[in-house]
Amino acid sequence: MVFVTPRPLKAVVDLIEDNASTFLDAIAQRLLSLEPGARGQWPSPDDQTHVSLAELLTSLLDDTGPEGKVEQETLDYFKELAVDYRRFGVSPKSLLALGEAIRIELRILCADLPFETVLFAERAVSATALAMSASAQKAEDEGVLPFISAQVVEVEKRSRRFSVVRLQAEQPLPYQAGQFVPVSTDYLPNTWRYFCPSIPANKWGQVEFHIQSDVDDISRLLATTHPGDRWIIGPGQGDFGQVKMCEPNDLLFIAHGTGLAPLRAYMFELLNQATPPRLHFFVGADYPGELYDLMGMWNFAAASPWLSVVPVTTHEKDEWWVQSTEASKPPRGLHLQQVGSMAKIVTDVGAWADRNVLIAGPEQWARDIKRAMIRRGTPAGQIEILGF
């Protein structure tokens, strides 16, 4: 027998999805009439670090139980979201007003639905808005900063598409190795991007980001920053690799492009251990000149007998536009670069069954490697990916 989870508010969800644009416009107008101070407190259209209101609302109502009951797990998610959205300027008062705006507009949108169905949807929205407002207020009362200001101190253009930006924050940054953090600048109001720091957080507030400039216009602007520019950095998010790094197994890291950054941060943590596990690190790029941190990686490997670094590129030679720098050049006499499919090169070595495996890079690329490794004999539970 197949059990189907009931969706008591499916009719409401369907109406929202069918009228998303006009419904969201109505909510925005209603919100400003209820709370004029909410103007400018929300993500810009160019921001990629937030979930759309329509998606959040349909997700909430889809998971709502009988009589509008919201599960604690769902409330906890929205409470964390409220704390994070403080970086956009969203206040506890605005969250309450948003809940009221949604409740009113839901009643208008769902005028033809049964009264009880609409009532249960309103009940879920009101309970969630109240929990979010209380969570944001608690963070404010406890002095939890929505973001920390940092100043750009150095920018290195390592190739045409890849840059390394180093910053000095006003205080230690709240993130862990492997996490991503939201970043923005004074000239990108309420427009954020997620980047993974390439070094662990330290007491001096130093941080380094690796940026691929051709991802979009915002990334291009951030890659052309200059020393003295002011950035703002939010708290760390995600748990990529944290469980695997606490286990006693030896390690295999596989990176492509800026997927190097979170794995490099973990590598730095290993450098501080008295007896690090063995680490085999495959560093990938499209072209040799885009192995933008290879010289530094080899220098670490030369001083760390537990670390092996293998560069892999899709193409054997650079195109004219790559504009490589010394950062991608191998030390004199050292030529270990391999060319071809990362999945094939990694699995040709063996099954890596004794290793915990972390893979970071483009989503489909990472999934292809994971599948190839499982077919070769790597236990699936030992592999974790971070795709972007």
C-alpha cells in the first residue's frame, strides 16, 4: 500500500503559483501601506543569495499540516532565515507587517475557496511571521551582527577569468572551513553573492576569496575591486565536509576552478595538525593557465609529506585569451600535469575506498565524478560534493 502525505492547502498553493506575479505585487504594495519603513529592506532583483517569496510561501503552505499547524522543523528554518535576512535590512517589525500583508492578500486571492482552507493558510502564515520576527529580535537583543565590514587589502588577477581578493575585517569572521559566506559592497546595495573563503577564519579577521569573473556581471564587478574598497560579509552557511573532516580516514580532495577555495581552507586546517591524515589533492581547470593557485599548492606540498597535489586540465594548452601568470606555472623541472577527464584520471588510480572524498566544482561535473567513483568501487557514503 502506498501512503500519500496529505496536502490540505494544495488549492491555496495552486492559486499562488498560478498568480505569482500579481500576488507578489499586491503583497509588496500592501506591505508598504502597513509599514512604510520596509521600503528598500529587501533583496534587489540581482541578488542570488535569497529564496523568492513565492517559493518560500508555497513551500511553507505545502508542508502545513491539518488546521494550519506548522511543524517545528519548518519554523526553525524560517527563524534562521529571518536572522540571515537582517543583512538586507529586514527588521522584526517589517517581518510582522509582511505576515499581515500576506494574510490579507491571501484572503483576497482565495475568495472562492472554502473559508476553513483560507483560515488555515492564514494561521500558518501568521505563526511563521511571528516566529521569524521573534528570532530576528532575539538576534538584535543579543548583539548578533547581520554582517561585518571588511576592507580590501590586495587584489591579484591570476588569469583573465580568475582573481584572488584578500580582505581585512574589523573583527574575526563567523564562518568555518568549507562554508560559504554572503558578500556585498557599498556599490551593490542589497545585492549579494556567495563565496567560499579559501582560508580558515582567524583572530585577525583576515579572509581570502577566489572569484571567477565571467560568472555574471556582479561577480565581474567584485573581481575588479581595488584596495581600500569596503565589503560587507555575512556569517558562514552550509556544512560541506564538516562530518567527513572529523573522521579518521585519509582524504581525497577534487576541485575545479573556484571549487578549490573551500578545500584549500580545509587543507590549511590540516597544516595546523600535529599528525595530519594523508591528503591527495586533484586540482582541476579548463586550461593550464587557469590553475591559478598551483604554485602555492606545490609549495605547500613540498613542505608537507602528507600532501600530494595533482594538476588536471581539460585542455593541454592555453587559448590566447587565458592570460596566465606565474601563479599557474610549475616549479622548474616539475611536470605532473595530466590532461583529460577528471573522472577518468581519478578513477584510473583506483577505487580510493580507504579515503573520505570531498569534491567541489560545477554541479554536473561534481556529480559525474561521484558516479564514476561509485562505479569504480568507492563507497557512496564516503563521498560528499559541493556543486555550484
